[in-house]
Amino acid sequence: MKIPRPTVKRLGLYYRCLSNYREDGVDFVSSQDIAEKLNIKPSQVRKDLSYFGEFGKRGLGYDVKKLLNEIAHIIGVNKEWNVAIVGAGNLGSALTSYPGLSKHKFRVLALFDNNQQKIGKKVSGITVYDISDLERTVNKLKIEIGVIAVPEFAAQHVAELLEKSGIKGIVNFAPVRLRTNVPVEDVDITLSFETIAYNVVKKSSTDLLDTSND
Amino acid sequence: MKIPRPTVKRLGLYYRCLSNYREDGVDFVSSQDIAEKLNIKPSQVRKDLSYFGEFGKRGLGYDVKKLLNEIAHIIGVNKEWNVAIVGAGNLGSALTSYPGLSKHKFRVLALFDNNQQKIGKKVSGITVYDISDLERTVNKLKIEIGVIAVPEFAAQHVAELLEKSGIKGIVNFAPVRLRTNVPVEDVDITLSFETIAYNVVKKSSTDLLDTSND
DNA sequence: TAGATTGTTAATCGATTAACAATC
DNA sequence: TAGATTGTTAATCGATTAACAATC
């Protein structure tokens, strides 16, 4: 079945929300509970889940641990993912020790760079390899996800190297649309700043006219 | 007029695409040229632009410099934006020197932290201030955009401090939905990894059945 | 049983796209 | 003028939401 893209994104949000409930020792939640936390409609939650199965109990809601486990399977975080980061600059280094990753089953096993000064050194305990060793290292360490944290001009080239080395998916922090055959997820930092600039400008202009901020 | 959210996102993409054309010395482009680079439909480009005015010449296309200037005005990057980053950890420090920001009219003028070890030091030339000086410094430096680069548990609190200090918009790197009255743009790194995990799992399962990878 | 909440259908809403007259 | 490409309308597509029967 065809799953709407927004549904996939929300699955990650449900997962996080349910993790918080579990940490708080909550056993059962309703679609309404989840919806309130996430600022969406309860029917949205139920519809999203219904693409994958029937996980709730009528009259009762959802068993937090059970649903968490189901969603983990759906989005694939029931297993650990081996990750390599290409680009040992500031951003790549920061990602290496980013707690959100290690906490969520993403293990950074290698960094790659083309700067001889950096190769062989360690960043937060992770070795920096020569980019020319990419294919060999990816195979040896069974790396499945590649992260592009290099400057814009090098990104497409790195994407091709990653694809050739047998990587299965790419998280791209460079501000370019990549042409590849593997799935790519863009984290477009500059675009986020531009969007917030737009919204700030819009808000100040509507605030002048109007007191009912949309 | 109500502008679709996806249109706003694409405006940033058009801006970047046109910047590249300008750097390459291209004077005129058609909606088709832009669409091809961005993997969308030409009518999408024309429709998006039509929300804001008539910028093209029939039979000719769009004057690159002129359109760039128009879009810069629309998304608000015709002026410089003063930015403060809260959280002088790895991510906050990396953002301080992120070339994508300085290149696009976003100037990081201050870092904030609550760690006495860090306060007063400089990171990439930017002073780390005490978080308790937030309001004063935001006013003094005329900071308009705040960046949240603190751990999850502190994010909502920081958002409230930013709002109280008079900031106009927030770019949030913490994995929480914030409750504020100012515009927020989320950069959800963990969610991007989860999405790529989902897509990798899905692709390998469909690849087994099917050779026409969607 | 009565109350609550699910899973699902159908209606609504919003965004994308094709098509084409207008016009450079 | 002939060819190209815009701006815009209308049709299509896809996602959200309300409503409600099913059922715990």
C-alpha cells in the first residue's frame, strides 16, 4: 500500500511521544492524548496507524509499550543502524557525538575526510578515515547509512561515492538536491533559516494590520 | 492571501537555484529550467511565483537577477538578520561557523550557555554569554532570530526565555514541539534519520518483489 | 450494561498539474 | 509574423478531518 509521506514523518513523532509516555510510566494512551501533544487531530493519529494494522483496544486506547514496539518495527529502529559521516568539519564532528543519534539506534562508526591533517585522528572517539578508503571501510564495518556533511560543491560527488560503496540511504546536510538511486533525506539548515525569515516578515506585517494572528 | 506552506519552502529552493544560475553568468531562465534542476513541474514554479506577482516575460522566461531580487524581498533575505544561538555545545558551536548562514545574510552575533566554564570564552570568534544575560544582550545586539541548540529537556524553557526577550523567530534543533507565540522552524535531525531508516527498509522489501523501484 | 475509544468511511480541504489563451 | 513561454483557470490528485458503527 502507498503510505503518504506526511504519515511517515509523523510515525517518528509518535515514536518519540510514546517514548516519553513510557518514561513517565504511562501504560495506556488514547489517540486524543497523542494528538494533543503533537498539535494534530486524533483522527489523524488513528488514520496513520491504520495503514499498518490495528494496534488499539476500543474503549481503552493503545498499550504504550506494544505500540512503541510496533512503530519501532515499522520505521526500522528495532535494529541498530551503522552510520558513517563524510566530512570531519564542524558539522560532521558535532553529529558524531550528537546524543539524539546514539539514543535512537544510530551508531556512528566512521568519519571520512580528504584532509590529510585529519585522517587517522579521532573525533569523539571515532576514527577519521581517508575518503579513498570509503568502499573498503563501509563494507568492513557494514555501514548502511551515509551522512553528507561536506561543502555544497563536493556533495554530489560524495553522494556518488557513497552509492558506489553500497550504502543504502543518505542523510544530506549540504544545500543541494542530490541525484542518486538510494533514498535521500535532506536536512536543509539554510532553508529553515530562510523559512523563519519569511514567517517573521509576514507576521510583523500582518500584526500591524490585524490583531488576530493567523 | 494565503500562501501554501510548501510554496514557501520552494521559494528558498528557487532562490538558491537562481543564485547558482547567476554565478554561472546566466541571464534568463524559464520555469522549465528551474523545474528540471529541482525535480518539480514547470507549472508548479509558475504557480508559486504567481502568488506574489508577475515576474516573467512571455516567450523569454525570467530575468535571473531581477527574480532573485524579488524572491530575496519575499523571503526577507534582502536584509541581514541578527542571530543568537543558545547552547554552546557541539551543535551550537558548529552552527556558529556554518558557512551556509553567513553566506545567506544570517549573522551569528552571540552564543549563550549556562556553563560557567564556557561563559566569556569565544567560539569561532563569537562570545559565549551567560544565559541570564539573554534579554539584555538580545536587545543590545538587536537580535531577531534565536536558535535552540540545547538538550531536549531544556528546549521549552529556552523557547520561553527567547520569546520573553523579544526575539521574533526561532529555529529549533531540539527534538520537541515547542509551545510559543513566535514562529518556530524545526530542524529535526533524529526524525530525518528515522525517515531514512523507514525508506531503506521499505526499499529493500520492495526491491525483493519488484524491479520498478518507485 | 453504559461509557469510552477505536478503525474506517465519506466529505472536505488544500496542493499539484495540465491545458491554453495571452503576449513577449 | 512565428515560436516560445508566461500567468491563470479548471481538473486532478492526495491528505486531513468529521462522523459513526463496531466493540472493548
